[in-house]
Amino acid sequence: MKRTTIRRPAVRPAIAIAAAGALAVAAPIAAQAKPFDTPPNPVFCSGGIAAPHSYVQADDNNLPPELIAYVINERGGPGAMVSWLNLSQLETGNLLFGTENLEPTELDEDFVRPITLVETGAGTVVSAMYGLYENARGELCLLLPGVTTDQVPSAPAAQTAP
């Protein structure tokens, strides 16, 4: 069973709004975001790229459970691939930045950050970011793989009335 993106149309707008709100508040505060354990290494571009971060549900944001939001903290373009492996559920997926309707998400009037949301399921998730990416200077960078690990929380169990 392979999950690559959120496919439920009714859920996507709510997640996009939640993520944009969470990241608008959380992105300026580096302690609330988790930078990649080993960031991707950009080559063939003098400007490089800003540090990518991953976000999971926490008390200080309103992201839904069982999702990871990946963000490159600069005005960038589409590109860069995120591949992930959920070690707890043995599920995998890939998503290209800029291929979903909600990427890039506008956080204020003139600042757009590349963002992607991935429904990974709960558990330990290892992710890699790599590929071609257009940085804030408009340069095309080749990203050698960067890797990070996240603990993705599960949705709370539904309670039944006695």
C-alpha cells in the first residue's frame, strides 16, 4: 500500500489552510521547526539554498497528525523531490515540490516559500530531499541528497460514548 499525496479533495483545502497558518506562525521561529539532519548539498549554483525544515503535529502548530510538511525557507521555485520511508508501517512515497495545488503557499503579500505536505502515516519516517531546484536567485541547483528523520504522531483514537 503506497501513499504519495493526500487524495481526498475535501481534506486538501483544510490541510492547506492549517499548514499555511501553522507555518506562517512557526516558520520565523527556528526552534519550532526541525532542520534536516543532513541538509541537501546544492551544486552548480553559487547562491545555494536556504535550510530545508520538516514540521509534524505539535502543541505549537495546528498541523493534522500523520502528516509531514517540508519547507525550504526562501523564495524559491518548483523542483526538488522528497522521498520518504515510514519505518513503522513500511510505506514509501515521493512528491515533487510545486506539483500540488497548494505549493508554493503564500504566507504574506510578497513572500512565497516552497512547501509540500505528505501523508506518511504515524511512526518513524526517514525522508530524503534531492533533485533539481530553482533557488531564490533564480539559479538551477542540483541538490545532492539530504536526509532527515521525524517521529510522526498518530491521530487520537476515537472515543465512543458509554
